[in-house]
Amino acid sequence: MYQITVKIDGMMCGMCESHINDAIRRAFPVKKVTSSHTKGETVILAETDISEEALRAALEPTGYQALSVSKETYEKKGLLGFRKGNK
């Protein structure tokens, strides 16, 4: 799974966050998407990688601009994940 963080210019409120989340959900098969106007970023969890170009294209009609995109592999941390290796 991938965690993709997109720094976004122009988000001012909760409705801005909703517009971006909806645009991402419509464009890609994502597990989870959350946006924060205070941080100026959107975090996407997806099974497959999403190209930076595709993300920019999906955001363009919303009027918001992707400033940067960073990606990393994501490993779900379960409730008891802290116990792994400790017997």
C-alpha cells in the first residue's frame, strides 16, 4: 500500500477539504483520503501507486494547485502492533 502526501495551495476551510477529497475519490480507487487546510496537505492511502501527473490533472478542475507530491510505502499498524517481537 502507498501513502501519498500532496501539498496543496488554496485550501481555506473544511469545504475546500471536501472538494479535494471528492475529486480524489472520483478519480482514483483509494482506501482513504484526508485533507487538512491548516496543514495545506492531502494524504491518500491507495493499494496502487498514483502518478504525480494524474494527481495534478485530477486537482486542476477544482481550482487548487498541487505544490509537491511525496510517496512512501505504508504498512498498517494494528492495535497490537507494538507487541510484535515481544514475547
